[in-house]
Amino acid sequence: MNRLTNEEKQSLARVLEIIYGHDSQLLNLKNSFNEKTVEATEKAFVALTDCNENMKNLVTSLIGGGRLRSTCWLKRTLKAFERKLESDRVKFDGLACRAAVARNWKSEIVMSTYGI
């Protein structure tokens, strides 16, 4: 399992905060974030973009539309992605998208920090 740098862990924590809001459980796991956590978060963002047109526009503008369905895009763009999310304070189309992503992906993100 590949390790993330402290800067990547911090960026990933901020990205997760965009999806889940302030979540003590996720913040407490920050030091255990790894490649699997990035992959699980990437899947969550793909699900969110499928649900939310504003997020889709943001992600495709950062990584290019054709590469959205490829994997490993989040790790390659993690710092830029975090900065863009922070600067724009992305508006979600609705709580339903966030709730669905939270329900479907949070446990995978948490489990990834344990190497599962």
C-alpha cells in the first residue's frame, strides 16, 4: 500500500470535507490516508459528478472530460483540485447528491485507512 505525503493527506482531508462537511471520524483518520483512500474518494467524486452537474463541470474542467472515467485522476490533481474547491466553494445541486454519496462511499473510505 503506497503512502501519501503529509501535503497529499491534508489536501485529501479538505476534499473529503467538501463532500462530508466537518466529520471528526474522517479527520481523525487523516494520518492513515493512503492510495486506497484516494481511490475510494475518487469513486465518491465520480458518483457525485454523476448526480451533480455543477461538480461534473468542475471536475471535467480540471482534468478534461475524456479522462473522468479513467482512474487515478484524483491523486494526479489532488492539490489543484483542493485549491479549486476551496476558492470556488462549490455549490451542490442538492442535499440528495451529498447524502447518496455519503451513504454509499463513506464506509469504503474509512475502511481503506485500515488497509481493507
